[in-house]
Amino acid sequence: MYIPQIVLMIVALLAILLWFFGGYRAPQEKDDRLSLLAILLGIWLIASVVLGAYTFVLQFAGIFDITIERMLFAIIIFFLVVGLFQGKVRFQKNVSIEIAMGVFMLICILSMMRVGFVAAYPGFFSPWFTFITGYLFPFMVFLFAKHYILSEKDVTFILRALFYFGIYLSITAFFEFFDLQQFVFPKYINNPEIGTNWGRARGPFLNAGFNGFGILAGLISGLHLLQKKTGFAKFFHLTSLLLFFPAVFFTNTRMVYIGLLITLFVFLRWYKTSFSKWKLISLPLAVVLIVGIVNAPRLLSPERREGGVMQLTEVDIRIALLKKSYFFFTQQPFTGIGLAQFIPASVFSYRGPVYAVEEEIGQTLQHNLLLGIAAELGIPGFLAYLSLIILISRRLKQLKGKLPEMGIMGNNLRISILAIWCVFLEIGMFMETSNNLFFNAVVFLFAGLADGLYTRSLESGILAVQSPIRLSQSPMRIMNSHV
């Protein structure tokens, strides 16, 4: 019954051994041409959303389904394995993040061995699916980005892919919001029986929260690309960026509104520009404020279509779900109830207090990233994933001063990655995130870029540029400065 999963586990374990015993080869100087691998990764990111099971699928009964995005990802895995033998994927130095990933995946595998790999009941998410979409594939994307996305043109292509995809999501959100179904593509977005609807712009994700993240990821990518634009291209780029702001509100999702505010705060506070950022944003900000003031009664309405800021029913539901997650955690704090077991446990074995909104909750997934991991994987899983977040945050801090101030590969890229991760964590505090591959893959792709930049800066001997005031001027340094 578990033969396909066991085979994949054996392959994964063999790959881990190859990583640790694979040969090491120092990075060589590369040209700045766009690589085929960056194109592959960019195409796969978009395909993971729009070319999934609702578009095309080959089903092999009892084994697995083949979709276009899975075939593309198989090619990515192939290059990772080949890179192990060629010495391009190196696991000898600076692997603290990879170790944390390995520990977390081991905890997930042990949990699945305890509760099973398949869904407890038809219609539920299976542990194996959650493991792949939430953790295994995104961690592989981290490795791929770290070792293969190296040049400025590679990073630029990834940013452009996310930016243009964000434009598509923004335009589609407009059509959805104003019920122009004939212009919505793919057509399955219009099917109310698939996914969650509630009159919000949910895009090909079939979920307004994930759709909002895709829009914000495109906005962040577009803002970082702006520094390279001149002339008419800059005008077109700026005009395109304006599409993202109303699209955020077409999602009718408060966590996405907060994500937009976080994005603007990070860019206004830390992103370096050659011009005054306030001058650029003053006009759109004034327009937003005026529109907000005029429409304040609608925005504060409990009706989601009007704005939904004061809609409190979903707040009560989320609080009840958080209490239920905490209850499960207190029952089994060290082992957890099992990966992807929140719904089955809620339906079949929950014996805790029944809340006032219990009937409205139904089979809703837990709605908090870290608390959900604590409930399902216990303290070990919680600490492993938390350490992963801390290590990635530390890596972003360590990159400070090791990159040039300007340019696509400059310090501003670090700020853009910070914005992506802040939005990821903020949205993760309000919804279940392990069942969306794009959501997790994007953030770990950017984490891989950051870790790769830091590793190569150490290997090439790049030192942080410090001011003379902070450098201790020894006699030898003074003498060398005059030689």
C-alpha cells in the first residue's frame, strides 16, 4: 500500500547521503549570461499554479498523478542529482540551514510512519501531499536556487517571472471582482465548486490569501526591478506597478491588506534609492488616502464585498481554531497528533471544549503556521521549523555589508527578500500554508538566493566595506596603506 512512498523515501535518503559525500569543487568564475536552469525554475514556479491537476493530469491508479508542473520539477531534481556528482551542489561548508531542513524532514517522516502516509478519509489532505508541497519540494527549490541561480541575469529572470505573473493575477483579480467571467483564464477559476470562493478574487490558486501573496510577490519583484528601467520602459513599468494596489483590495482579505502595509514599510524604511522615495510615493499615497477616507464607511462594513474590515465572524472562527490547535498540542506536546492530522483529529477524536462557532468551523484547517506545526509535530517539529526561520533571518543579517549598495544583486535584493519573508510569516499567522506549493517555494527560493550569495562571498574572500572610523588603525595597516 505504501510502496511508492517507501521508494521515494529510499531515493530521498540516498540523495541525502550523496549530498554529504559528494565531491567539493570551488566555485569558478562564470559569465553573466542567462542560464537555462533559471528559465526552467521561473517557468516551473508559474506552472505550479496554473498547470496543475485542473489543467492536465495523467493518472496512474494506486501510484501517483503526473501533471505538467511535476514533470518540470522532475527535471529540476535531475539537475540537483547531477550536480551532486559534478561537485556543483556542495554540502561541506555553511550547511546550517540544510541541517535544520534535514532534521525537520526527518521529524515529518517519523510522524508519517506513525500515523500513515495516505489520507485518513477521502477528501482530506494526505500527510504525504502536505510533506511534499509544504516542505520537501520547497526545500529542494532552496538547494537549486542556492547552487544554480548565480548570475544577475538569472536573478533578474526570476524576478521578471514573478512580476509578470503578478500582473496577470492583478488583471484576473479585476475580472473576478467585477464578475467578467468570460475574460477569466483558466476557466476553472470560475467554478464555485472548486476551492473557496465567497466572492473574492482568488485567481488560479482558488484561494484569496494565496492569490494575494502572489500579487505581493509580484509587487516586491517589480519594485526591485524598477532601478534598471529607463525611458519608456520605466514608464511602462511604473504603470504596471499601479495595477497591484487595487488588486490587493480585490482579494477582500485583511491579511493581504496587512501584507501590503508591511511591504511598503520595509521598502520605505530600508530600500536604498537614488531619489527620494517619498516623492515617488506621495501622489499614489495621497490618492489611496483620499479614496480610503471617502469610502471609510464601506471599508469598515461587516460585508466582505464592501471591505469587510469589521467582519468579526471569521475572527471568531480563527480564534476557535487556534484554541483547538493549542488543545491538541497540550494533549501530545512531544509527538504531536501527526502530520496533516488536524482535520481527522477534529472529526474523529476531538474531546475538547466546543466553541460557539463550532458549527461554522466544520472541517476547516488550522490557521496558524507555527501553532499548527506544534499541534501536528509537537515540540521537536516546532523547534526545528523555528530554528529554520531564525537561521534564514540570521543569514539575511549576515549579508549586510557584503553586497554593493545598488544593483539587482546589491543590498536592495536582501531587503526585497526580507519583505517576501515578512509577508510569508504574516500570512502564515492567519491560514494553513503547507498545502500550497507556490507559497512555500517562492520564499525558500529567495532564502536559497540569500544563502548562496553569503556562501560565495565567504569563498571569494569578499569582506564588508567598513568606514575608517570603525576600523582599528594598527601601525601595520597604516604602513600598508602607503605602500
